[in-house]
Amino acid sequence: MNILAFESSCDETAAAVIDGGGVLRSDVVATQVDFHARFGGVVPEIASRMHVEAVDAMVDQALEQANCSIDSIDAIAVTQGPGLVGALLTGVAAAKALAMGRELPLIAVNHIEGHVSANYIASPELEPPFLCLVVSGGHTHLVVVRDYGVYELIGQTVDDAAGEAFDKAARALGLAYPGGPMIEKLAAEGNPKAYHFTRPRCENPLDFSFSGLKTALINTVHKLRQNGQDVPAADIAASFQLAVMEVIVQKAVTAALEFGRDKLALAGGVAANSLLRTMMRQECEKHGISFFRPEPVLCTDNAAMIACAA
Ligand code: KG4
Ligand code: ZN
């Protein structure tokens, strides 16, 4: 069986084909980041319109790359949410039209479940139960994956998502959108010990809070500017990145130990960050936890993960 999947929840128009054995046959993405960069974030109306323009070409490319025709597709899958409503609507409309026209079943997929499922593509040996940390632009979730499709949320952000904090911090430093990769790049030239940003605490120790860290960074930048001093952006980026990742890694590993899980998986756009991947691998090794993560292209939004979940 072959499944053709659509993803259009934010600013990537993506399509992919996967076979019944979970082997990815194609995975194509048209990104809109350059169009949103000038506004410092995703403009929902522009995103919706660009999805409409790109979606047919993505389907054609996904079929071509998979070396198959629409006749060999047995089911259609699509991200149903969460995401930008107008953006989701375009993918859902395209998927519905194709499913109806070809008389194929339509499978609605939760975007976060898609991110978790990217791990099954990268590590076919991974099976539930395991703990998954989802860190994206919209979500920061600690999830116990009890079985396929059976999830228990044990921790989440009480304010900003991890990726959102990176995007806002980047904007304060005058960097382009999306902020995560920009901060990672700049941080490579900075000293992570130059500034100390106080690590936040939450009532539920497995919950996250990033808005205080973001505000601390913004205040640091403003103070330097007010005093007419240079802003050492690389040092600030490196110190901020370390603070965020330390919090994330500590909570994820604590949760894995507390819930008796010896398998920990990463998911979502922020999981593409190499400092996070390295720190998590080291901490997991120290505590005898097996560590799983998709390759960076499968961490950020894509349709392969949606096809896999379907
Ligand atoms: O999962 P994703 O592609 O979209 C959502 O579902 O939100 O995540 C996008 C987020 C953005 O906030 C972006 O800044 C962040 O992931 N991100 C990163 C990196 N690459 C993407 N954050 C830190 N380091 C990265 N290398
Ligand atoms: Zn996402």
C-alpha cells in the first residue's frame, strides 16, 4: 500500500509518499521562509495563499520522486491541526479533493503526532513505550508514548514554546526569521558563559517556561543599547541557547527516569539544533537511556512524518 500525505500547517507546503512497510518513497517541501522573513514571522494570510500556489506542484513532485503515478496511491493523509487555520484549510481542501476524485480513504493526522512519528522513519527499530520531547515553534510537550496512537502528556510550556522563544530572542538581536537556526549559527562564535540567564522554575517540575528567559535577553540587549554599548550578539545568543537547552535536557531526562522510560526521542523543529542533540545524547548515555532523534530535515515541518503517522 502507498500513502500520499500533505502538510500545510504553517509555512512549508509539503508532500510525501510512504509505503506500507514504512519506507519513505519521496519527501518534498516548498518553504516560504524567504517571504515571511521580511515581516519577522509568519503572516497567516500570505502563508495560505502560497500554499494554494504550491500544493499541486508538490503533489506532482512527490509522485515523480516516488516513481509512481496517482493510480498506485491507496490512501491520502493530511495534517488536520494544530496550526494556522487558513494554512491548514488549503492542505485539507487539496487532500479532500484528491481523495474524493480518486475514491480513496482520507486519513486526518495530528501535526504533533506527526512530529513524534518522524522517529519511526529515522529509527525503524524504535517501538513504544518511550518518552518523546516535542520542541517546535508552537509546542513544547513531554509525552509518554504508551503505544502507537496512545499518548500521555506529562509536561508542557506554561507560556512560550521553545521555538517561539528562539524566534523572539532572534528578533531582539536583529536576526532574521526563523530565529532558531540563526541563533544556533551566531552562537557558534560566542561564549555561552558570558551571560547568565536565570533558569526558570515551574510549579510542575516537568512543565516549561521560556518567557522569562526571553525577557531577560531582551532586557540585556536594551540595557546595553541604552548605555551606548556594543551588543555582543554572539555571546548573548550562545548564553541564551545554553540556558534553554539546559532546561530542556534536564526536564526530559528527569521525566525519563521518573516515568521509568529507558528510551527518549526528540521531535519538532528545535530538535534540529546540534547543541540540543549533543547535550541530550551525553545525558542519556550517562543515565543508560537509549536516545533517538530524526535527522534535522525530519525535525522541521515535512509531510514524511504525516505519512508515517497515517
Ligand atoms: O516543527 P517546526 O518546523 O514548526 C512547528 O510545528 O512549529 O518548528 C519550527 C521552529 C521555529 O521556531 C524555529 O526557529 C525552530 O523550530 N528551529 C530551531 C532550529 N531549527 C528550527 N530552533 C533551534 N535551533 C535550530 N537549529
Ligand atoms: Zn511542526
